[in-house]
Amino acid sequence: MALEHVGYIEQPPHVKPGGFDHAAVHAGMGRLYVAHTANDALDVIDCGANQYLGSIPDLTGVAGALVSEERNLVFTSNRGENTVGMLSLAHEKALVKVAVGIRPNGLAYDPGRNVLLAANVGDPGVPGSTTVSLVDVEKRRMIAEVPVPGRTRWAVFDAESGAFFVNIADPPQIAVIDSRDHGRVARSFSVPATGPHGLDFDPATRRLFCACDGKKLFAVDLRSGTILDQIEIHGVPDVISSQLGAQARICRHRRSRHH
């Protein structure tokens, strides 16, 4: 799949080191939300006009961005202050923050039960701080914090199985957490490469796509955890985005800080 460069969109200059991190699209509104880590802000871009619209400030160390088109919500993980941000697109200035675990990063959302998962990177100096936090979005509070065996990376939610899937860097695995049973890791899938990082899935084929720091991309059966296929990739990945038809594209981008 060839990519074509079509232009640039000017965004505010960096205020401090940190660059950008994750981004998410609301397809119905044609808006892109970009975690501008260096500015502790979420930049908003009009995808139709290719124009920067403004920024949502006061998101210290913002790392993750996630959109729910079902509920017209935007979520952020604010790694510098151990919170998640929740924003209704009908009221973009009414930002709500909820305290979660240490250094939240990856995000996933169950729109049916209105539960947000924040995958926390943790602090190596704090034993047991690698966790995932579950947040009741309506009640605006954390309802569970689940220990996981290592540093978290990205996460996704599958509505059909009602499960969250969370990449764990070491030991390399995908942890599975039932959205209805918040208190534990229900099971895990071993990944035969170092550093599971980017994660997405294709609901049509019931496949997870797991991109690893060990320069491998795996297609994983979402139900059993069986490795269905693998390919070599040419660099260390960050984000992966899957498309229907069981195709996947890897996006590798350079940033000024370690992720």
C-alpha cells in the first residue's frame, strides 16, 4: 500500500521538549485529535479543510488520545499528572479529569458499559505500579485497578467478546480483561517476540494485529490467542492501524522523547 504526501498542517510550536504522541480521528465530524505532549495540550484539526482549529490545554504530559464516535467523546491519558481526561464533543471546554494509576498511556473504551481502560506504564521505582485502571465514565471515578505483569503498551476493546486487550512489553503477552469483571486479568496470550507495542484488531475476521519492538507483526486469533500469521517489519513500530480485509499498516514515527 503506497502512501502519498498531500501537504502539511501548521500546528503551534513546541513550548518544551516532548513533541507529539498518539492521535485519534472522529470520522463523522472529520476531526483529528493529536496529543501535543510538548504543549500539554490536545490539538484539534479539521481534516476536510486541513486546518488547525485550536487546542485543549492543561493536559500535563498528554500521551494518548481516543475517540468514541458512538458517544461523541474524546479521552486523553495525561502521563505527567496520572489522570485521564474526558471531553464531550458537544461541550469541548467542559473537560473532566479522573485520577488513575501511575503514568497512564494506552486507552480503550467500552461504549456499551461506558467504561474506559487506561493502561499505566508505571514507575520502575514503585513496585506493583504496572496496572490498568478501569474508569466509570458516567460516575467520573476509577472503579478498579488491575495489576499486570509488566509495562503496558497499547490497548483495544472488542464489543462482541466484551473484552479489553492490553499489550504487555515484558513478559511479551496480550492481557485480556473482561469489561464485566474488572478485578483481574482473565487470561493472556503469549507473543513470540520482544516488546509487543502497537495493537489493533479487525472485528470482521476476529484477528488482533500486534506489532512488536522485535520488528515483527503478528496476526492473532482474538478468541484463542493462536498466532495465525507473522511478517518481518523494517523498524521498531509504535502505532498500528488495522483495516477491514485483514490488511494492516504500520506507522513508525520519530519523536523527540522515548515512548
